[in-house]
Amino acid sequence: MSEEIKLSPANYPTGKSADFATGKPVNISKPEEKVRQEYEKILVNDYEYEKEQLDIEVRIKMGSSTKYADIGIYNNAKKEKIIGLVETKAKDKGDGEAQLTSYMSATNTCKFGILVSDDTLTVFIRNNKNEIEKSRKAVIPTAGRINNVIDNYSQLKPATNLKMIFKNINSHLRTEGQHAAAVTRGNQILKMIFCKLLDETEAKEENRVPQFQIFDNEETEETATRIRELFKGLKDHHRFGEIFKSSEFIELADDIIEYIVARLQTYTLFDTDNDVVGEAFQIFAEKQHAGESGQFFTPRPLVNALVKMVHVGKKDTVIDTACGSGGFLLSALEAITGNSNDALTKRDKAEAQIFGIDVDPRLVTLGKAYMSMMGDGKCNIAEANSLKKESKWGSTAKGILIDKDNDEIKKFDKILSNPPFGTKKEVQIKDKETLKLYDLGHKWKKNKGADK
């Protein structure tokens, strides 16, 4: 067999880029290739496979013909035997399951297979009878781990692509007919996310085994029951009394709860470089409630960079006038409190120095919950349209933001905000009374016959 010729990136054919795992030339402009590259990163960064354990366009001998699997996962860097196969699709075309399962059947060492697109993910396994079947739990094996049980908080990893994971979950709920209305799906998923965040907090503080996971040999009902108990504890928690009503519960089927746990259990949402709640809101509420209202959430690295650029100090008061789920406020609070782990200090600082306004009541609720979870204080977040006169605000917003001594808006040291300005009709401000308040709230028109 001839020796494989390795090209350096400088010698790649036109339009080709280096594959993430192997360095082989690939056409990154193809939608299907983008999915493959992203999932290779997830396998390496999230599931701890070495790049040397992965290969692309893996030959699968099927009778007299040869097929090629998108990604092969091997038992070691020497690539002695295939233990997993991945098929990537730009979109779920419907033919992927038969294709992947046939490849697995033809590769007798293959223990699992993953069918993934930009917004769907399905896991297949080889069972004890040597049959290929769809995995009900959909747990993806982590490299080198005898079982998938997470023993402590330190084993959790930041998510490489949280948006892809949330898209997988959202698509699965739609496919299974769970809560067709986007806003209802969003409400249920956010309950699960807050359960995960609370479990991470307590697992870290109490040095205990995280409960938001599927334990070995556990039945679906057992997993779902434990997650519902987590949500019950969330409602009873002193931080969330005003966020979740006592009558609320997780309205998802047991197998859906199990699927969501499988997708999220490997990760620490706390340390993921995203506004987790904002990202979830944007995916699950979909265009009906997010993009069409101009609600696009600023990535956490950019938020942190902006907080550093304006030099938020320990004594600064900070306001975000379009705070969404509170990403800027959380980062500002971290800058103010430094490395302090004192919950009382954080809570006092949040109440005295952190303020937010948003026009969407759902985001105000989420922002309070998020700040309470992540920053140990709900801070002063109020529902109001910050573009309108303060006389139009409700009593809660006035109570938080109006100085009682002079009936004027309080002064703040720093304003950090990414307001939903844009040219889309849904985002444009058309209220004439609001536009009159601003020097740039009008169009310049040249009078006929005028020189200037």
C-alpha cells in the first residue's frame, strides 16, 4: 500500500481547509462539512477523545462495495479498531438512520453511532444481543471512562457548542410532539436548565455527586422522578420564591426529561462561555419571541471584554437599559465583587450597585432568577421601556430607578447595554412621542430648492 501523502495547509487545493482532527483538506463551505467540523470539536473538547483517535471518510466494507463514514472513532491513537461512527448531515434528511446503522452492522467492533445535524442528534448502540438499536437514553460515551457516572463537579466540562445542544433538544421535543408552542417548550426547558444550575451549585458547595445525570442501570422513571424532585427543591429555595410558583411543575414526559439530562449532564453551564439562559431563550422561544423582537443575546466573552474596557470598579453603580436575561449585569457584578465567594457580599453589592431594565416581562423574570443563581442576588431588575419617559414607567421601575429626594432618574457610573436597534420592522421604533425625546429620532429631509 502506498504511503499517505500529507499536505501542509499552504499546499491545500483551492477552497480547502484543514480538518480539525486530522488536518486533511476539506471543503468547509459545505453545510454538511461545517457540522462535521463542529462535532469533531465536541468529541475532542467535551467527550475527551484525542484527535488521533478520530478519522474522516472512514472506509466501511459492505459486501462487494465500499462506503465511507463521515467520522470514525477509534479505541486508541494507533487506530486499531473502530468503537464509534458518526454521520453528519446539514439537515435531517431522513435517510441517515439506515445509512449509519448499516455501517455499524458492517463494523463488528463498533459499539455506538451518532447521527447529528445542525439541529438534531440521535444515538444508536450495539446491545447485548449484538443488535443495533436506537438508544433510549442517548448517552454519548466519554473516552476512557468505564461508566458515564459523574462523581463530582470537577468532572463537568464547559460546552463547546451550547447552541447546537439546545437545537438538538428543541428539535427532539418538536419531533416527539412535546409542547408544539415554542413559548411553552421554552418555559419547560428553562425549568430544566435552572434545575441543572442549582444542582451544579450545590454539588460544588457540598462536594457531592451531581444529581442531574443518568446513573448506570437506572430506569427512565427513576431519572425523571429525581429531576422533578430537584425542581421541587428549586421552588422551595429561598432565592426563587418569586420566580417559580408553587403550582408549577415540569410538564414533560419521563423519556423527554431523560433525553434532556443526557444532553446536558456532561457539562457545567456555569463555566460555559455563553449567556446560558439568554442562549436558551433565543433557541426555544424561536423567532416568534426572540429574533423578531430584536432579542439577540450578547456572547459572554464579548460581554466580559466590554466590562473590562469600561473599567467597572468595585464602587461603581451599573445599569443595563435593555438587560435581557442579565448577562452584562452578571459580568459587572463579578467585576465589582472580584474573587469573593461570600454570598452576603455579593447580595449586598447586587442590591446596591446593579440595576437593569427590560421591556419583556418574561426576560425580567429570567434575569432575576439568573442573577439569583449566578450572582447570589436578584439585583434591581424592573420591567419598563427605557426609551420612554419615566412618567410612563410602572411603580416597580420607578421605585428602583427614581431618586426619591428629587424625583429624577438616579445617576449611574457605568451604562452597559446592547439595545435591540435595527432596521427590521419588528425592531423599528415608530411611536412619535418616543422619537421626539431624541435628537436622532427623525429623518433628515432636504427642502426643495434649498442649497443645503
